[in-house]
Amino acid sequence: MKKNSFFRGAAIGFLLSTIVLVGAGFIDKYYYVDKKLLAIEAVINDYFVGEVNKDKMQEGIYKGFVAGVGDVYTNYYTSEEYASFKEKSSGVYAGIGVQMTVDATDNTIVVTEVFENSPAKEVGILPKDKIIKAEGQTITGDDFENVPKMIKGPPDTTVNVSVYRPSEQKVYDLVLTRKNITYPSVSSRMLEKHIGYIKITQFEELTHEQFVKALNDLEKEKAKGIVLDLRNNPGGLLQVTTKIVDELIPKGLIVSTKDKNGKVEEIYADDTYNAIPIVVLVNGDSASASEVLSGALKDHKRAQLVGETTFGKGVVQSIVPLTDGSALKLTTAKYFTPSGVCIQGIGIEPNYKVSLTTNALTKGKLEDKEDTQLQKAIEVVKKEIK
């Protein structure tokens, strides 16, 4: 048994990947790490009773090393994880075309949105339907993270899904043919006369284009004020976010960043913008890029914020692809709002603090009349409309 083949190979591969970045000072440490890895491998080989997946163990070395940085936003992505990350950021994937959440009242997975021209729409899946099986496997809210993997797949392949429709107390067993879906990270509608609503779920490659279309469509429907919903928006692509801000503020600073060497970069808006009155909805899960947008609008006095203090993520990550298809996501800078504040760990305070009731928080999707934050935003934007 060659006890040094796997871990020595992994350690050498890791060394070759990192030595250019960290220099020769790493060499002495490498010999100690290599020796310790060999000792650990020997113990595993001699005593572990299960099957060993050495590919997973090797990936674990890289993940553990990067985790040692101690930053929750700095991660190592395997090639599969990086491919999934790129797919999500692109806003295009192959699947059935639904958005889901967990209904905390019964721990089920409920459909909150069915995308237009999607396989789900074609077979008649409706909002509030509950996905109870995929490919014959029973599903509960505990499986939420794995469900997208189960129902996504190559275009023109099929997937079996069972949905329960509470309004009919009936189960539908469906066969759907997957196709490429453009994920709508922006949705919009008229709330009432002259008041439009735009929700951005995440900032992806197509989000700016979708936002501009949504805003134009609402103005064609005679909207004179907009409620922009950034609640539960975890962030996304900074360059996309700044394009949206540029649509909404006059000429001026959008955001600045500072790296570890003190280098400052500033991003500015030009002097053309849409002056329609805006109120922004935020909560404790509005983070990162959504805080860039809400912070810029607030500092430029272009919008008032309604809801709860935002998450407080004032750092920027960069993606560094590696040659084998894996990648590093690395915190490389702090960002500052136009007023010069880094909101890391602090968040942005809303102009009007409004919390949802406990009952409202347990629901998968709120009706407008139950949404006290939305109702306050409507009240505020009405005052802004001339």
C-alpha cells in the first residue's frame, strides 16, 4: 500500500497552485503540512471502516485551507460548485421555471411564482401549489436546498414532479420537459392607481436590463411613484447594481471601494436619470449589493427607506478562477456609501422602521393587505407624488 501517494500528490498540487502567490517562505511550512497529511492518511488507511472518497478528501484540504482565513465570505468552490455559481449569476438555467419557499406552518415546499412560458406554466402548476415529490422521492421543507438539484437538468430531458393543491385538496402527478429558463430576478406590477411595484430578488447579469424594462412598463401604465422591494435580497453583481443606481440618481458618487493596500476606486453616475419618486423596502436580509443601491438612493435623498435595518455587509468579493475549473471567492475590498460610511456589521437604518408581525413572518407569501411594510411604503410614496 502506497500511503504517501494521495496526500503527497494533493499537497504538492496545492503547493504548486499557491507558491506563486505566497513565495518561497511557504516551503518550510509545506514540509510540515505534507508530513502531517501523510500521518493522517496512514491512520485513515489503517483504521477507518468505511469507503474513502479521496477526491472529496482532496477537495476538503483546499476548503479547509481557505476556511482557515476566518472570513465567512471567502470560500473555495469545487469545479461543480463554481459551474453552479456561474449559472446562477448568468440568470439562465435549464429547469421547470418555478420559484419556491418553505411554508413554516407545515414544513412543506410551496410554489411562490411560476415563470411565464415555462414548463411549469405549460402543465398548469400554480402559485401556492406544494411540491411533495420529485423523481419519486418524498420532499419536505428539510429538503429545500436539494430540490433545485433534483428538478434542474439538461434541456429537453424530463422530470417527474407531484404537487398538492390545497384549494382542491388534490395531488397532481406531472411529467415536465425541462428547457432553458431566463430567471426573472425582477418582477413588477401595479399596486394601485399611479403606484408601481418592482421587486429585485438578486443582482445578476440580466437584472439591469430587466429592471429598465419593468420601470418603463410601469410608467406606460401611468405609474407616478415606485415601491422598490429589496427585502431578502442577498446582493450579487456590483457592476449590475451600479448600473441600476445610475438610472435613478443625478450625477454623483454611487459607491467607493478600498482594497488592502489602500487603493480607492470610485464609481459615478452620469447626469441622466429617471426622477420618478421611489420608496425602498429593506429588511435584515437585504445585504451587500442591495445595500449599495439603498445606501446610494438614501444618501442622494432620492428615496426613503421603509422596513428594518439592513444586514450590514460592507465588503466586496472577487472570483479567482483556477486552472482545473475550481475557483476562489475572496474578500478583496471594503465599500463605502456616498456619505463615506462602511456599513460592515452596522447596516443601513430605514427612514421608517416597520416590522412584520410574527404571524406574517411564518407565511410563505403575504397578501398585500397583510404586509405592513408594503402598506407603509405605499403611504410614503403617495406623499412624494406631485
